[in-house]
Amino acid sequence: MPETDGRVNILGLTRPAFEALAGRGGHSRALGRLYRRAFAEGRFEPGREAIAKGTAAALAARVALRLPAVERVVEEDGPFGTTAKALLRLDDGQRVECVRIPVARRGPEPGPATLCVSSQVGCRMGCVFCESGRRGYVRDLRPEEIVGQYAAARLTLGWDIGQIVFMGMGEPLDNFEGLAGALAVLLDESGPAFSQDDITVCTIGLPEGIARLRGLGLKRLNLSVSLNAPDEGLRGELMPASRGVGLEALAAVLALYPQRRNFALAVNYCLVPGRNDGPGAEAGVAAFLRAAAPSGRAVLNLIPYNPGSSPIGRAPTEAEIDSFTKRLEAAGALVKLRSPRGRGLMAACGQLGRID
Ligand code: SF4
């Protein structure tokens, strides 16, 4: 069981797991209040609840609430609102980043934002367009460190968070235990109480991990896969960890992912002009989308490349984006253009992980 200073961090526990730790003599309603307050108010004070003294003391000795320390926050205004990137320090001094991404709305009031969380310190997937990939893998995050990013965002920074995307540092399916543990807590109705529809797991497409995720039985959890190339050869160049993963095999495992009404499998494509928009690229992409969602819908999220500290190309021009979009649509793909938010902060897609 994960521990901090000898005590288990409540941020990594579901309510049933927390109650099991409290053991006999616990009061379910009071324990429920204690659990809820930890997530809603950032307070964990067993001695102040209507719990037998001995149980409260035992709980305080075994369980603690620990938030990661916020070291720095940088913000950038954009057309949809303010993007903010927070640098958080973990117990062992390692640092991770999470990003508050504004969500475009119709009305004048800003609504809840999306929080992009990290699942590992660094990443071993080595995608050439990504800062985290260049940094290399350091370690997996524990469930309480993933949930801790949400808790710090909400409780320390006061951010209004409505959705979570696992798209920060790390490949979430390469840290399956951490991901599964964090999802269980985030979905706990007595805790953060997210609905599955408001959580998205983004992966480079590890078939085994996708099958394991399906095995969790979370039928409304969103999944998003990075394609980034129309064929396996170029995909392997851009995303070395995808070598050996055939596009057919990947599409087949995706086709088994629960499809439901209003569900669209999100397929991400970071457009690097001159690299992955060559002649015929649209046909390969459209064929993949059809195979990956045979009975449902797949949407191609086209993301203009953000040159990082060691660029592999340049950002596409509007005309290049427009022309590639038209080619994809003519080939039958449903395309959504994702406007980069937080480019100046190194907080846009593929830019997390440059911690300095
Ligand atoms: S894009 Fe994602 S999977 Fe690839 S190196 Fe970066 S963090 Fe890892």
C-alpha cells in the first residue's frame, strides 16, 4: 500500500478502501464525512468527527492527507480563456506538471476547465516531437500523486475543474496500476465524483494496455489514441515505441473498445508539415479511422505541431492546415481542428516535461 511518512495518503484511496483501513469501531457515516471533506475541503481531522477516540487516533496514525507542493504557476491568455501550467513537487522531490485548459463556451462566463494530468515522471515512449519523451523515463506516479494533481489544482489553486485528460507527462497505459488506481478514486462518488464521460485517457496506442483498460469495465470512459502517421514506417520514426505495433492490430483492439451512443473515438494527429502530410497520407488515415471504429464514429483531432526546445520541424501555416483538412475530409475522415492553447507556456500538446 502506498505510504507517505509511514502513513497512507487518502488521495490514493477509494472510500471503501479508506473504510477498510479504519477497521472495526468505525462509523460509516462519520468516515464518509471525513473522506468527503478530504477531497472537498482539503481537511482530514479524524479527531473532530463523531468517531470513537481510539479509532480516530488509529486513523490519524495510519492515514494522512498530503497534497503536492505547488512550486510555480504560469498563465497565458487566449481566445478561450486563460491556460495555466502548474509545476508540482512530489514527496521525493521529483516534479510533474499539470495544465488547466480553458473550454470554449457560448456564454460570457467561463465554465469548468479541463485538467491535463501527468501519469509518470518523464516518459519512456520517446516520441520525437515531445519534451517528455526527450527527457526519458524516471518513474511511475502512484494513484495519490495523479489524484494529487487534481486536488492541488482544486484545493491549493482554486481551479474549477470539470474534466480530466491523461495527456500530460507519461504514457498512462505504461503505468496501468497508477492509472487504474487514480481512476477508481476520481470516480468515487464520495470523493472527486467525476463521471466517466468527463475523463479521457490518451495513449500512443499500446494494444495490451487498451485491452486491460477495457477490462476495467468502465463503459463510458473516453479513449483517445495518437496516430500521427498514415503508415507504420513513419509512425515508428515519430513514435519509436509504436514499432512492432501494426496499425491493423491497433485498429482491431480499438474496435473492441465500448462504443456507445454519442461516443466518438478520438484519434490524434499532430501535423508536422513535410513529415506526415505527404501524398496519400489522407487515405491511410481515413482507412485507419474506419477500421478502428467500424460500428461507431472516430474523429481525427488535427493538432498543429508546436515546435518545442528541439524542433523536428516547424508549425504548419493556416494554408497547410486547411489543405490537409480538405484532403482528409475528401477521403472520408471526420476532422476537428484543435487550436493549440498555452503555446507560449510550453503547455501545449507534446510540450510538457521541460522543467526548468
Ligand atoms: S507524446 Fe506522450 S507517450 Fe509520447 S513521449 Fe510524450 S508523453 Fe510519452
